[in-house]
Amino acid sequence: MSSIRIAPPQVYPAPSPYGDLQLTGLKGWVARRPATGFLVIVLGLSWLLFCIPVLAFYGVIPGANVPVQVFALASTLLILLPTALWVTSITDGRAGVRALFARVFRWRFGIGWWLVVLFGLPVIALLLGLIFGGSLHRADLGPMLIKQLGSIVLAVVVINLWEETVWAGFFQTRLEARFNFVVAARVDGTSVRGCARPAAAPR
């Protein structure tokens, strides 16, 4: 019988606690304090960005009809992710950036969890609708599930994947190198809410 070789799991290097301490200026400060530097930059830029919908809501500038989700997406793709990659490049170089992206696309769970993730929310929404007096039309069931599934996939690919890359893959990983999981998770969650806090003002 021929033996089946199982490839060993790939181990990604832990992020370096510091970058090149010989660097000066902004890069030098970020190299010495990566997590703090990241947080200061994204808080400042995100708050500036989210001031736009707040000012529009109060009539200071036009654009009150622009959904706040547009600014949340812009914050993730134009501020959070680029800053995380920039800090990673300072502390770990290109190898660190490649390792961060490699972890993004390495999802290690079975088909059962995939089914729960993809169909759990649409099925729960359907059941709650029936419980609260809705009716089930078989002709509409397929298109409804496909639409819900498409919305979930779109949200994951466009924003959730990259948001988690920043907060879980980059920021919380660095915090866990210094604190236990509970403390790291609390600091991470507080930071996430802090970045998006101004967006709650117009609501």
C-alpha cells in the first residue's frame, strides 16, 4: 500500500514587536510603537472621514442622502487596511505583509461550518418571518435565498474580510503578544467602536 503524505500545517511567523529602531521620524515612532502608531493614525483619519456625514446631516455641507455605509467602506479600504499594511511593512517587511495576506485566505474549517455561515442567516430570517405571521410562497423561496446569500457573500468579500484582516489579523494579534486574549479582545473591540463612533452621531 502506498502511504499518503499529509502536508504539515503552515506556520506563519508571529509579527515582530518592533521594527528597525534605527529609523527616525514617523517611521521610527511607528517602528517603536506599532500598535499605538496604528491606532493613532486610523483614529485620526477615520474621525476626519466620518465628520463628512455628520456635517452633511446637520446641513453644514451637502450630501445628507449619502448612506453612512459608504463612509464605513471607505474607512476600511482607504484608511484601516492601508495603515495596517504600512505598519506591517515597517516592522516585518514584505515578508510580513505576505504572511498577513496568506492568513486572510487560509480558512481552516469544514463544510458544515460553511453551510452554517452561508445559509444560517437566510434560513433564520425565513423562520422568524413565518413565526411573526408571514407566509411562505414556494415560488419566492429560491430567489429570496439566493438574494440573501448574494448579499452575505458581497458583504464578506467587500468589507468584512478586510475589516477582520485589520482588527483580528493585524491589531489583535499584536495585542495578544503583550496581553492575554481577554484583554486583547476588549482593547480591540473598544478600538473598533472608537473608530466608527462619529458615524453614530446622525442616527
